Amino acid sequence: MSVPRHGLLIGGEVVETENWMDVDDPATGEVIAQMAAATPADALRAVAAANAALPGWRATPPLARGALLAQLARALDEEAPRIAELIHREEGKPLGEAQAEVARANEVVHHFAAEAERLWSSHLPAGPGGLGSTVRPDPVGVVAAITPWNFPVALVVWKLAPALAAGCTLVVKPAQEAPMAAWAVCEVAQRILPPGVVNCVTGEGPPLGEALATADGVEKVAFTGSRRVAELIAGWAAPRLKHLSLELGGHGPLIALPDADVATVVDVAMTQGYANAGQVLVHRSLVADVLDGMRARLAGLTLGPMATERGLERHRMLMEDARGRAAKIEGGQDLGGRYVAPALVTGAGPGTKLVDEEPFTPVVAVMAYDEVADAVKEANRPDYGLVGYVCGQDMRRTMDVAQAVECGTVVVNGWRVVVPYAPYAGWRGSGVGAELGRPGLEAFIRWQHLRVLA
Ligand code: NAD
């Protein structure tokens, strides 16, 4: 049976390649599409197309760029059901969550469409006749956006929308495990924007990542993914003095203070813990109630398949490691195919891999603490600092604890993390730079000072 084939998006064209790669549905193993398998030479052609488009896009007045971005946002709203379905098929994410990802991502495009109008310059007069200092924003240039499989649309859009608003052009390289939805976003952009402003190369990560991170003509690499690959990317980009942003893993610590509302703690642990990463530090007085609440919710929790084979292997390894350290595991077993049961782990602590590292599989470790200072210390111990959560009712103390958690984002009494207007940044081992918000726009800008003396 033939499946749809999608070529590379380069310079406004859809480009066929010699080699193709299968995209499979992780729920069934069925091949659902073929994507072009680009070579490093193809990636460089995309870089050349982005450079050719740069002068025109840079010179497009911010109001006009904003208007085109607004048009893109509306087109993506219209295509949202189709794009969400692609995420669901290629990645196994439950359809409702895929729809939510696309809806939130489209809000980001709307937001930066408006931000394009707000790029400002300032003039500091120092004499008559326009003498003085003008400070103006200029786009950094061509951006290579390299993204992972787990939020295949959102993490492209967080780079694409502000980069376009700032006047940059892009080459997007989605994860090979889930390239279709990201490709579809770029294809809509290619239809609306001038040729070469948004290009997309699909294919194997290592050769394309290296080609883009070392290419002359790429000024910035915006990467989201694992620490291991980030170090490679930084190793290629840094000696060439390219701008770099790195958004890496987190371990999602949740601190439940003694006066926390148990239902809220359970909600955060279930929603964020099993979706992303879950180290749950609970005051000893609440542990029994939190575990009861989680067990009740676990009974009705349905997970999609693990998106990748290496994710499945990692889950098994984490379970074995925890068992070897005498932790108690409820659930966590293989269910056939790529499916596993969510695991609730107690009795684990420092030294256990799923506590020390980002699990990135459906496991939540609940750990008891006695002193709040110890919970904060444990939350800050592993070398991650992406998102943390604090639940408590005495707001003065809760806010003090939230500020002591060394993460770029800390959510208080809930689990909704991202809004387009606030920065999302990994601190410490979770990254360099910020996406979204004003800092996420300025990340694509270089400032020029025009000092007019005569
Ligand atoms: P990954 O690092 O394996 O891959 C990320 C991207 O790099 C993909 O496009 C991949 O094709 C490419 N790549 C892979 N190997 C490469 C190599 N040797 N050289 C160059 N490029 C290469 O990550 P993943 O498994 O797709 O995603 C999971 C990771 O992403 C987790 O660690 C997760 O925490 C992280 N993540 C972070 C955030 C955030 O916002 N900070 C969000 C989502 C995911």
C-alpha cells in the first residue's frame, strides 16, 4: 500500500530526494508516511536558500512581517485538527493532548505576530540635526532550529515565531522519530511567506545536526533536546562563534508543603509527573493521603505507547535500577508492544537513577521529607533546572520556597507551565538562553548602535 511522501522544503519548493525514511505509528508499527532523508548537502542547500531570503525578509517592515505572521497564525488555526492528528499518529500522543499542544503553539504564533510590531528603536539626541545615538534591533541572521520528538509542533513554533518576528529566516530540522507535524507547520509557512524564509530538512539527526551547526551562513542554532546532543551541538557551534540556545531536560521536582491541598498535589503529580518527569517531595504528614489520591487516579490513567524504542528500553532500565535499590514499584510493567503501565515508586532516594536523572518515561517517585529546607536541597541537587512545582497555602512561605527552587519556571499550586508572554528557560544543566516572552524574541536580535557624531 502506498503512503504519503513529503519532500524537503527548500526555497519555496518541495524537493524530492534519493532516499526516504519511513515514519511509523508507534501504537501499531504501521508505516504511515515517508519523509525525505536529506543529506548534509541538502541541509547546506536549505541554508543557502535561507540566506538568499534573508535580505528581503530583514528589510520587510515589522508591521508587514507582523501581518504575514498573523496570516500564518490564522492558517495554522484552520489546519489545527489535521496537524494534531499527525502528532497523534506519528508520536502516539493521545489526541486530546495533541490538540492542546497545537492550540497552545498557535497562541505563540499569534503572540509573536503582534510582537513584531513592537520591536523598537530608540534615539538619544546629543546635538542638533539628528546627531546622537540610535539603537536599533537587527535580526541575528539565519537560524537552524533543531527540535525533539516529544512536543514536535510546539518546540518548532517557539523558535520559528519569534525568529520570524525578529526578521530572521530559518532551516528547521525536526526529530526523525516525529517529523510529519513539524513539516506540516513549515509547509503552511512556506505557502504564506516569501520563498526561502522557512525551510525544512527531514532526515537522520547526527549528520544533519552537524551540517547545520557547522555551516557557514548559520548564525544561530536554537536546539531543544537531550544534554548529550546539546554538548555535541555546542562543540560544533561554539568555536565558530554562533549564537546558541539550548533547552534541555528537567526532572520536574514538586514540593508539597505541610499545608498543601492534597487534591492539588495529586493533580500536579499525576498531570506533570506522568507527562514529563516526576520527583515528588511530600511532607511526611501528607504522604499517605497523596499516595491514596494518586493510586485512585492511576487506576483510570490510560497512556499512549512509548514513542520510541529507546524510551521503552530506558523505562525498563529505570525499573530494574530502582528494584535493585530496594525501592517499591507499583505498576511499571510491560503491557506488550510499546505500551507500559505508569509506575508509582516509593522508597527511592539519591543514588537511584530515576531520582537523580530526568526519567523521561512514565514514572513518579514520591519521597517523604521532614524539613522544608531538606526538600528544597533535594529539589536542587540534580543538575537540572527546567520546571519545578510548589504546593502550599501559606502564600508567604510558599513563594519563598518557590524562589528557592533553582528552575527557570516554578509553578505554584497548579501544573500549567507555559504562556507565550513569559520566558521559558532551563537553568543550570537544563540549558542556555530562554524561549518565549520578551527574552525569547530578543534571543533572535542583535543590537546596533548608530552613533552619529557629525
Ligand atoms: P535528542 O537530543 O536525541 O534529539 C533532539 C534533536 O537532535 C533531534 O532533531 C535529533 O534528530 C537531533 N540529533 C540527535 N542526535 C544528534 C547528533 N548526534 N547530532 C546532531 N543532532 C542530533 O532528544 P529527543 O530524544 O528527541 O528528545 C528528548 C529530550 O529533549 C529530553 O532530554 C527532553 O527533556 C528534552 N526536551 C526538552 C524540552 C525543553 O523545553 N527544555 C522540551 C522537550 C524535550
